[in-house]
Amino acid sequence: MSTKVVARAPLTFYERTYLPTILSGLKVTAKHFTDTVFRGKTVTMEYPEERWVVPEGYRGAPYLVKDQEGAIKCVSCQLCEFVCPPKAIRITPPGADGAPADRTNAEKMPKEFEINMLRCIFCGMCQEVCPEEAIFLQKDYSLTGESRAEMIFDKAKLLKLGGTHGGVQKWKHKLEGAKAQEVFPV
Amino acid sequence: MEFLQYLSPSTQFVLFSALKIFAVFGVVMTAVAYAVLVERKVSAWIQNRVGPNRTAPFFINYLPVIGPFLVRLGIFQPMADGLKFLLKEDFTPNYVRKVYFWIAPAITVIPALMTVAVIPFGSTLGTEKMVIADLNVGILYTFGIVSLGVYGIVLAGYGSNSKYPFLGSIRSSAQMISYEIPMGMSVIPIFLVAGSLNLGDIIRYQAEHGWMILKQPVAFVIFLIAAFAETNRLPFDLPESESELVGGYHTEYSSMKLALFFLGEYANMIASSAMMVTLFCGGWTLPFVTALSTPSSSILIGLLHIGVFFAKMALFMILFIWVRWMLPRFRYDQLMDIGWRRFIPAALINIVVTALVVAFLHD
Amino acid sequence: MSAPAIPAPAPAAPAPPPVETLTVKVNGKTLQVPKTHPDWQGKPQPTTMLQAARCGGVDIPHYCYHDKLPIAGNCRMCLVEFGTLMMDPATRKPILNEDGTPKISKSVLPYEPGTPRGAISCATPISPGMEIYADSPATKQMRESVLESLLINHPLDCTICDQAGECKLQEYSVEHGQAGSHFVEAKVHKPKAVDLGPRIVLDDERCILCTRCIRFTKDIAGDDALGIVNRGSYNTISAFQTGKFDNNYTLNTVDLCPVGALTSKDFRFKMRVWFLKETKSLCTGCGTGCNITVGSREGIIHRYEPRENDAVNGPWMCDTGRLNYKWIGRPDRLTEVRVNGQKVTWATAVKDIGSRLIRASSGSVALIASARQTTEELFLLKSLATRLGAVTDSVPREGEADHLLVNADRNPNTNGTRLTGIAFTEAGMQLPLIAAGIEAGTIRTLIVFGEDVTKHGIGPELLAKLEMLVVSDILPNATTAVATHLLPGASHAEKRGTFISVKGRLQKLTKAVESPGDARAEWEFLHELVHDVTGRNGFTSIEGLFNLMARETPAFAGLEWANIGDKGVDVKI
């Protein structure tokens, strides 16, 4: 028998008049009332004017970033498109005759890159899977639009919102390494 | 104003009564709207929130200082709320019993407004008594009308043909009928003491002999608590308890019909407050000030009397609102227990004791 | 035992001679393995350790080894530790342990007897009693080290590599590799994105020098175009002799390449392979009927790849066939049903054609089908023609054959037209007769399926004389332009059915993508039309239709759809 019956303590006459409950209720409500009205202590935020400080590590909208030299970092490997649980990401690969990549050695970059922000669940898997550090969940939490079409962010918009993110320039290093070995010893 | 004297007394009566009805109706409606605002604001303050502070007509920007202050107080919120209710889609679900479903909101509102008719909300203004109907059986009229209010709620629950409204209305009918008995009994000692059923006489008695709240505290407590139960306010809001019954009897309602239920609820609160002011707190009088405790001789004093009455009423309204956040909802059996096993015996004893005291003191 | 019902086996072939076997142990499991295995040319050769392990269900990782290529043994990935029976030099009998089991001598370095020594399992024949340790710690260590050396100069650019997802380097690194590398030296940079041939791009940095491509090109394709140039770390693949890598089989090297060194220009940067839905299908480029896998995503075909079928094409296919898919997604595909130029519904069009055909007098109808259509469709057309007493024919299409796969008959289903009776003898014999019949006014209705008859002797001026011209095709041409009844059809990737190759192999098509617009598989609406005209209720499913055809056509006797399998069956032609 694991249950133990505990007898309820009988109420005193004073308690049975409900007066202590009423008084304690009055005390609590009066305290909060005076706090709000006379000391101006509120727990709410006047949203559009007052903004919330977004904490580090917040998972907002995912955007594409450029490197220090303003080059597109994405190489269209489509891992994010693959991993995206709600299938919000859609990449159009460049194909054989696509535009050359911003970074010479990277060989390719996406022809089009769309994120449907209505489908996005801000899980951060795209950021986690990205081998090029090209997509980051940023601090935007208030995404609004007047149509569904407007909420599908294309490459230009994603890059504009994403800004710059430095990091290791591995393709540049590869290119420099290759240039250093230009004299090809046969 | 000369032409008034050439009219027959009955014509004058009809004219002034109509005028008073329109004035009172307008005031009550406005009071209801602002009671909602006060409720929202007071609730917000008790919960460390701000409350409605956005709604404003465009021209308010041209007022310096005062404009933004009014907006922060939410003065324009009731207008927006009313407009919203009017513009919402009036949706009637399938499978409701249409006639009852449509008639129920009206049945709830009408008795609540009719109660106000016998309340003397001031002394006199000029030669006119500040009461729509100066009945000798004012209090009986009130109880008669108030007990009709339950039909609206029962019909709403039955007409909705849905389980939550049905449960809400069942609870409501039992609750309201139960509490009408102690409520009615609690006021009997007042009439024993005052010797009249006319509400004006009761006020006059209080002006001369002191407020009834001091003479009949037991009656006041019973009446106050029964008033909470009759108006379905917390801690006795079992008919519409959101946590159990979605919205209670008005779950299936929307738009203006829903607004009518709210209107009825707040009008009931106003009527109850007015009754308590009249019966227990001296109506439009204030003690220690002779000008304020005798019927007015000038228009100004007359207006002041009306102001005193409304101020007292507002205090009771705030009490209604405040109690909402002080106490949790009663359990249904507790509610019934208090009504039948505590208040009815207490009221009976109070009647007997008062009767004995009055009988012996008069001799 | 409650075994599932197994279809009765095909008529028993003469029992093969008993296979000579050897006893070996793979990972401690005793196996009887055949003494010989066929090599790349099909000649029996002593079984190797890799093949023996495979018999026991153990896959030994390998790069340079390929079943259909000569053995090179240069990647070292298949190194395994093994042991042989210890022999008494005097008696030539195995030495036994005390418990009666034979003593095993593990392979060790000759100059350092304590160190295990591996052997490349792809080129080491088995001996009786041999033990193969495909999972031993020493074997694992050898694999790790080999992978580490293969990756010394690898650029690790999987993100931009088309091979990613089907790359053996990736797969084995995960299964057998290690996370880090001991090498800190700068990687040797080699030429990237080299234009090796008109269809091939070479990335030398990714190459592991397994020479599969060289061996294929020399020994299978018979064009000794590729070789390795430069030395040591600077080894690169090059079309060193002729300077061009341009035979009709170059794209097979892309399949063969275990890494991303050789990639297809056509498929370059087009779609990541893990998105592709793979559908088993057939190449329709010629009469060979190569088995293929269609790679498509969301209704768009991105590539064809050969599907191994030793009875038809082995693991190869020609470049022409492989790149012959782009027309399927062309924007000018026929997508609307039209009667006299007006867009109508299928039901209206089929009803209209049916009611007109019923009224047509016998002999006033001619039917030209295409040998690019499935056998089922040809069968339906033939039953229509029989009811109408129509002349039928198809159009021959000849090209040049080559030594490997390409057949001179460029129609994929010539045997289908013959066996169903559309063109009994030689295709195209009846075409002049039909033309003459139209000229003379005896033929007033012409039904054309999948051919542009204006290019085959029935010009627009003749077509104009017809009362009714029913045309079903996939792409617009001069005949569809003048059709009174135009029925948009489905390409082979959009429907199911069977083709019969020139050698009599009956094989299945599977639906890979949806048809655009109103286009519908021909057999679906033909089935309705045949029902309207002949009153015969056929079958609404392709399985039922095939089984019906098999019952009524002598050549297909005993066949059922369910028994064809992925690799097809031989029929008598």
C-alpha cells in the first residue's frame, strides 16, 4: 500500500467564515494594484515601441549570408533543402552553364534560393547542416506579409537580410594554395 | 418652458417620464460600456498589466497632453468594442432551436433594464422626482422583474442545442432561484425598520436615522453575496465558467447577440449596485451635510444628489470587479450549501430578531 | 512449411554440370564456394578472395575492382588479412592441432614474421582451407590506412561535387575510415574542371587513380584514349594519345568512377543525386533495349543511368541513348485533345472516333502504328484494325550498328510490331499501298500513332484527301498539324508496358513521371476506343491487358505480367 490517507485538518470557525480567504485575496490584489498604478511596475511590454532584447542563440528567420568580400557563400549543395523538415527551402541549382561562382574555386552557386517563411519552423537544421556556413538563423522574429507569395523569400531578399558573416574562407585558401603551386613539377 | 404649464397633468407625466426613460436608458448604456472598460482596466492593474491603451480616433492627435492621457486610459475603447460587436458576422449555428436562440438575448437584457425604473437616483430636479416610476411596492417590482432574467439564460442554453450552454443554463437556473430566496428575505427587515416598501421612503428614513448598512449589517452581507450570485459574477460565475464550460450559456453566440448577454450582465450589476446604494447606503444622501440629505431646492443641488448616487454606485461596481480577482470560483455544492443552509436560516433569524426589536422598541 | 506460393519455374533447362567447389572460411564461417568465377570476358578464372567473401555475404570494400573490367589491383582498398593451411613439407598433408582442426598459418611479412600482412582480395585466388578475416582488427587497420593515404591530396569539396551521395570515397570513409588525418603537409593541387571530352569533366584532385576509366575505355569501348601522365603525387588522368575523349561510351566512365573525378557535363550541377527518384525503365534509342534507371525529381527527368542486365547490356549503355531524354520535358509537347482544331475532353474525342469508325466500311481504314510503342498498344491497335479490316503497317528506322550495344534497328519494338501482326514481314512494305489507296479514294480514314507519315511517302496533299485523320503523338509535327482528331500520348517514361528487343527480350517499362496536361498513356484511351468499336471489354489495368495479349498471341504463350521481372524474359521471335 503506497497511498497514505492524510486527514484534512478541520477548519476553525474563523476560517469557515471565509474571512481569512477574503482578506488574503484583498491583500494580494491590493498589492498588485498599487504596484501597477502608483509604482508603474508592469510585466507587459508596449510592443511596437518597446522591443524585446533577442537573446544569443535565438532561432529566428534563416537568411543567406555573404563573406567578407561580399561573395555569396552558398554553393548550392542542397543539403539544407534535403534536411529541411517542413520542406520550406527550394534551391534551383545552376546547371552546367550557370553563372560562375563569386568565389573562383567554389565552382557553383545557386541560381535561385527560396525559403517559404510560412512553412519554415525555425528549427535551425539548415544552419546546422550547412557545410559552407552560408545560412544562419538570425534574430528576426516578426515576419509579416500581405500575401503568400510575399512570404516566399528569394535569393536576393535572403542575401539582403542576411548581411555579412566572416569565417574561414576555405575556397580562397584553396585558390591561394593552388596558385602557390603554379609551377607544376612534371 | 412656459408652455408646459398649459399641458394637462397626465400629458406632463407622459412627457417627463419619456424624457427620464431616455435619459436613464442612455446613461445606463454608457455606464455599461464604461463598466466594461473599468473592468478591463482594473483587471489589468491588478495583474500588473496596462490594459487597453491604444484605441483613439484620428483627431486625438491634435489635443496636446490631455489627448494622449485619455488614450492611455482607454477612454475610446468602449466605442471601438461596440462597433466591433455591430460589425461582426452574426452567425447562427446549424441545429440550434432558432426561435429560442434568437429571443434569449433579448429576454436577458430587458429585465435588467427594467429594474432601473424604480431606482430613485436623485431627489428632485425642479419639480420632477428623480425616479422613473415612484412605486409604493418598488422592491417587490424589482424582485419580480429580476427573477425573469433567468429565463433568458435558460432559453439560451436550451436553444443552443449544445452541451456546454446546456450545462451552463442548468446551473444558472438552480443558482438564481436558490439565491433569490435569501435575497428577498434579507430585505424584509429593512422594510420592518423603515415601515415602507417605497424606495424613496427608505432613503428618507436613512437620511433621518442613519444608513441601513449600520442597522442591518447581516441583511447587507446576505444581500451583497446574493447579488454576486444573481449577476453570475465571480466567485459565483458557474453558469459561464470558462475553464469548465467554454463560455457557458453563451458559447454558441456571436456578434450583437453575444453583446446583448454582456449588456444584460453589466446592466444587472448596475441595477444591483443601485439597489444596494438605495437600500443600505442612503441612496442620493450624504450624512452630516444637511443640503445633501434633504430633497433639493435648486437644480444644482439636485444634480449633486444624482452625482452622489452615481459615485456610490461606482464604488459598488468596483467592488464587483475587484472581488473577481480576490476569490476563486466556488464549487457547486458549496454554492448551494451557502445559499440554502447558511443564508436562509440567517435571514430568517434576522427577520425574527428585527421584528421583535421593532415591536418592543415601538411600544 | 508455409512458403509463399512461388510461380512455377520456367521449363527446366538441361541441368547444369555440377559446380566444382572449394571449402574456405570467411569471418569464421565455413563456405563451399565455386572453384571458378567468370572474369570480365566471361571466361572462368580461379575464384578470388573478394568473390569468395561475396558468396558468404561479406562485401569487401574496393575501388579499382569491377566485375566487368580486367583486374588491376592498384587501389589497395580490398586488403584483407588471411590464413592458409599449414602443410607438412614431407607428406604434403595439413598439420593438425591437438583437437583435430587443421593448423592455420596467418599471412605475415616475410622479413618481419610478427607483423600481419594483407593481400589484395580482388586478385588473390583462394586455396582449399583458406581463412579470410574480412573483419579482423588488422584488416580494419589496413583499410583505415589505405583510406587515409587516398585522401592525402583529396580536396574534400563534397559540397560542390556531383558525385556526393553516390561516392564510394564518402561511403567507405564513413564505414571504414577515421575522422582525422596524420598528414599536415599542404595538399598537392591539381587541375580542376578539366574539359576531358565533349561530355566529360575531369577533376584531377578528386581522382584516386583506380584506372577503371582507362581500362573501360581501352578494353570495353576499344578506344585507347585515356592514360595516366606525370609522376608520383602529380599523376593525372589524360586523353594523352589523341587529345580527345569522344567515343560513344564515354559517360560509362562517369558511372565507373568511384569518386567525383569524372562527371557528366550534361548532369553537371543539375540536381543532387539524393533527390532523384529512381525508376526502372528501358532505353528506347534502338532495338537493343538497354535497361536503364530513370532519375527524376518532381516530374522532371534529370538523367538516365544504365541498369545492369547481363542478358542485354551488362552494366553499360551508349552516350546517345543516355542523353536521349530531353525531349520528354519539352515545352511544346502535345497536351490537348483536339477534334477539328477544337479542344475537347477525352470522352468526347474517343466517343466521336469510335462512332465514326463503326460506320466506316470495311477496307476504307488504314492504320500506321509506330515501333516505338509498347507491345500492349500495338496489340490493341491490331485488334482495332482486325475489326475494321484495315491495312496496317509501321515505319522502319535504320541506322549504323557498332561493336558494343548500338543496333542498326533504331526502333525499340520492331519485334512487337511483328508479333502483334501490325507489320508481319518487313516494316514499311504497306506504306506505298496506303498512299495509293488514299490517292485512289478507297482509303478514307487513316489512323496514325507516333509517326510523322509526311516523311514516309504520305504527304500533306494526300492527307488532305482523307475524311478522318486520327493522330496520336507526343511532339508536334507535320502530321499532327493536319489531324482531324489529335490525341496527345505519353512518352515511355510516363507509362507502363513492354518492349521486345531485336534479340527477343521482352522487358517492362515503369512509369517515372506524370504526363503533361491532358496527355494520356495510349493504351488507356485505346482500350476505351477498342471497347467502343469492337464491343470487347479489355482490361483496365496494364497487367490484365498484358495477360490478355499473352493468351491470344502464340509467341507470348505462358507469359504473365507478374513473371516478367525487372530484367525481362526471352520470347520466341
